[in-house]
Amino acid sequence: MALLRTVAHTWRTDALNRDAREVLDAGRELHHRLGTFTGHLGKVGRSLDSSVAAFNEAVGSLQSRVMVTARRFEDLGLTGTAVDEVEQLTRRARTLEDAEIEDLAHGAGPAETRGRREDRAG
């Protein structure tokens, strides 16, 4: 009977170890995928900022060059309606810190990333 209990305990321990290994492997894979995803997300944010800058340059050109002439037509009463103004964008994309993205992409753990953030803040 003792031998059967020992075998049963060994099987349970082995099953727990196998499950723990699977959880560890899944966690590592998730962490790796998060690193890849945050890299892509950072790239999208930088592209959005670049797009906002280009949009604002276009609006500036519209306001300073084109709308001046359009207003002259309006002042002379040659148009039925006024042309709507276009406002520049003031919001920016929220960014992840570059170091956080690099850390996740290269497998640094959360404690290492947090320590670097605290170093920069202090």
C-alpha cells in the first residue's frame, strides 16, 4: 500500500511539474510576443506623429497661402458661402518609452525595465 501511495504521489508531482513547465513556456512566449507587439505599436505611434506634423504643415500652407485668396473672393461677394477653416491638430500619439520597447523586444524582465525607468526619473 505504501508503494502505491508513493507511485501516486510521484505521478501527481510529475503532472504538476509538467503543468508548471507549460505555464512557464506560455509565459515566455507571451512576453516575447508582447515585445514584438510593442515594437510595432511604437512604430505606428511614430508614424502617426509624422502624419500629424505633415497635416499641420499642409494646414499652415492652406491658411497662409490659399485661404487669403479665398477670403478675397468672399470679401468681394463673389461666393455664396464662406470656406470653413481647418484647424491644426494639437493631440499627439501616446508613446511607450523607447527603452521599454527595446527591453521587451530583447527579453528584459519587468523588474529590469522598472529599474531603468526609476533611474531615468530620479
